[in-house]
Amino acid sequence: MKKGVVRWSKRLARFLVSRVLRCGPIPKHVAFIMDGNRRSGGSRRMKRLSEGQEGHAYGFLQLKECLKWCLDLGIKVVTVYAFSLENFKRSAVEVETIMKLAEEKLNELAEERGFLDRHGIKVQILGDLDVLPQHVKAAACRAMKVSEHHEQAVLNICIAYTSLANMAEAVEDGTLKPDDVTDELFSESLYTRPVSQVDLLVRTSGETRLSDFLLWQSACACVQFQPVLWPDFSLWHLASAILQYQRSFSDLQ
Amino acid sequence: MAFSQLLLSMQKVIQEDQNGQSYHEVMRQRKEAGGLPRHIAIIMDGNRRYAKALGKPSSFGHLKGKERLEQVIRWVLGELGIQYLTVFALSMENLQGRAQWEVEELLNLMALGLEQISRDREIADKKIKVRVVGALESLPSRLRRAAEEAERFTERGGEGGTLTICIGYGGRQELLQAVKKLAKDYADGSIALESIDESSMKQHLYTPDIPDPDLMIRTSGEQRISNFMLWQAAYSELYFSPLPWPEFDEWALIGALDDYLSRTRRFGH
């Protein structure tokens, strides 16, 4: 009974927060640098959700929660930085753990389609997929195929990605005439097409840098650095980031 | 803004009392301890806000901003011995978007500053090199001439530091002009498709010989990059100061450096 009341009141709080925030401008495209999984090893809240899992696994559960909040708020495109090309230089054990987790979770997304179908989420995996292990690449393609006809919202997961590499590749791919090169054409050549602008960029864990993520697209984004670790990122943190975005909205125009 | 000013002036008093030292001493200590950034980039925002808070016209704010810049150049390149300083003086968006009279005033002020550089013996003695980057062709002729003169006057410098001033600059525009150059090279046959990579992009940016900024400071509380050095800022530590630029004094600079020194840079690893 008590658990039911708590759950109900949390749902009410989420509803009220989202109604209040929706009175102001809502960013169309929000990007997250989900930093702090390694330092966390799991918070108390996450432990309640799933016993015995490590920092990165918490991070994934947290991502699903965060995505639900974003959809409630009417955010159309969410891009997350899951794994950078530079992260491959980490220890082999860690890279392998992350790859296994990625494969597992992508398969999960592709198989239990309820979540994606209910919210009309199109999943796009952005990055140099050819450097990923075969199984991960296959899981990624499956997740994308299963949701490619959805149109209500987009979830971009950046794996084996760096902004600089994407931009260099965009140049290489296009056999362009110099006069054809424009802002719009370049934006169209990046992974995040057709969306070219990030409205709000949130990085957790207190580090204040972009780490080679969506550099072109974040040219005019409102950047919020929050000291909380990713597995502890709550709706209140997201709400505070959106409030900051709303505060600076008139200046951005 | 008044509250943050109060807070920061209290901090300043405490710092001076605790150490009993002048900022010269503190800067000398930071320099000797090492670990300082090799390249600092600054988005000098807040001149107009500063002037408005004092009930003065924005040209007053820009004038104070210019004075502050002169001081910061001395502190960064001189006292702290940091090799590279890049400042965002005027963006492409500002050039096109703001009122004509205000932009003209600002450009005249910049032209004046650059002309002063060409006559400043101190800059020559200290071997400071000055570069001006941005869409120079869309700037008025006085400013363009002053920029060329300042670059020529200081071209043999560099040992005492390099100051890069971005006027009429846009990060996306810089990237696009690099892409156009690469497209042209490809069309001419002077570059193969496979050799187009991150370093070839970097080579075609405005200042390929200057390393990427380690620390990027933006004043006046706004938390965004505003199309400044997008490529080069990939791994820069970002620092946002609530102070408007004319109030970004020696202690604020030391505060930014201390914050930088406390960070662990991982570059993705």
C-alpha cells in the first residue's frame, strides 16, 4: 500500500514538473554526455532497481528513465554519448564489458519493442560501426531496423563516435565542388542529419568539457554541466537544466 | 549580478588577507609550480551588460573591455608565461546582427587598439606575435589595414607569446572554408580522398600552427560556446565566470587557473 502511494505521488510529481516546464520553451534536441558511470558503481536508488549490476549497467537503466522524462516533456530528439573512439584506448577488460553490455541492451531494445512502439521512438546508432565487434554491429542494425518507421521521436546513440572524425568523414565522403559547400550541406553530411542543431547539452559528473561530442551541432547550444554522476541524474536535474535553457532562450534568439 | 559581485569582492579580500600576497606573487607561484595551460581562449562577453548596470552607454563598456584585455594580455603572456592567448573580440553573428552604429563604434575601437599595437615598443621588446583571424574581407578598410600592420610589425615575434584576435569570426565558417579548400584540392588532384582526415582538416583552419586551447573561459555567465573554435575546443576545459568581461580581474583569472589545475584531463581515455 505504502509503495503504491509513493509510486503514485512520484508519478504526480513528474506530471506536475512536466506541465510547469511545458509552459516555457522546450528544447527540441537535447544531448547528454553520460559521464560518471565508472565513478559510481551504483547509487542506492539504482540498487533498488536492479541488484548486483555495475556502473555502466546502471548507466543504461538511467538512460531509459531519462528518455521517459524527455518524452514526457515533449523533447523530440535525444542524442547520447555512449562510447567514444578514444574510449577504445581504455583497458581491454572495460572495453569488453561495455561492448557486451551494448550488445545485450541493443538486443533488448530490438526484442521487447513495447517501449519503442509505445512512444514511436526511432533508434539511430551513430558512429563508425565498422570498428565495432560483429555482434555489437549486428545488434545495432537490428535495433535500427525494428524502429525505422517510427516518427514521433528520435534516440541517437553515439557509439565509436567522435565529432572530429565525423566531420572529417563528411568531407571525405562528399565529392564536393567548392562552391557547393554550405552550412546546410555540411550539416546534412553529418550523422545527426537531418537535425543540425543541439538546443541543450547536458554533461554529468562535473567535468566541464565537450570531449569531441557534436561540436558542429552544439555551436549555439545552451551547455549545462552538472556535478551529479550519471546514475544519480534525476528528473530534478533535468528540470534544472531545462530551466536554465528557458532563462537563456531570449538571449539565444 | 550585484550579489555575485559582492561575493567575488569578498573572496578577493579573503584571498589577499590569507596570503598577504599580491597577485604578482600568486601568479609567480602558479607559473613556477607548472601545469598551467599552454593555450587559453577567452570569450570576452559582458561589456554591454556591465555598462548598462552602471547606467552608461555600451561604448563605455567596450572601452573598459579594451582596457581589461590589455591587462589580461600582460598577465597571461607576461607574468604567467603562457604561450598562446586567443580572444573572441567580435563574432560573425554580431557583425551582421547588431545595430550598425554600435558595430561601427566597436570596429573603430578595435582598429585603434591594433594601431596602438603597431606603435607599442613593449610588444616588440617582449617579442609578442599578434595574429588577426576571421572574415577580414568583410571588415572596414581601416581595421583591415590596422590588422595587417599589426601582424607585419610583430611577425618576427613569438618567443614572448602569441596573441590571436578573432574578429568577424565563426567556428562553423572556419570549418566550411577548410572544407572548401579541401574540396578544391581534391578537384585539382593535389589530395587523394583517403588522405582527408582530421589532421588535414586541422591544417586548413585559420591557425594550424597553434595548439588547441587547453582552457576556454567565457565571462558574463552565459553557458554556451557561441560558435567559437568548435573544432579546436573538442577537449578544452570550459570555465564559465559570472563576471562581465570588464570585471574579470587578476583574481578571477587566478580562480580560473586554479579550477583548471584541479581538473583531471582524460581526453576520452
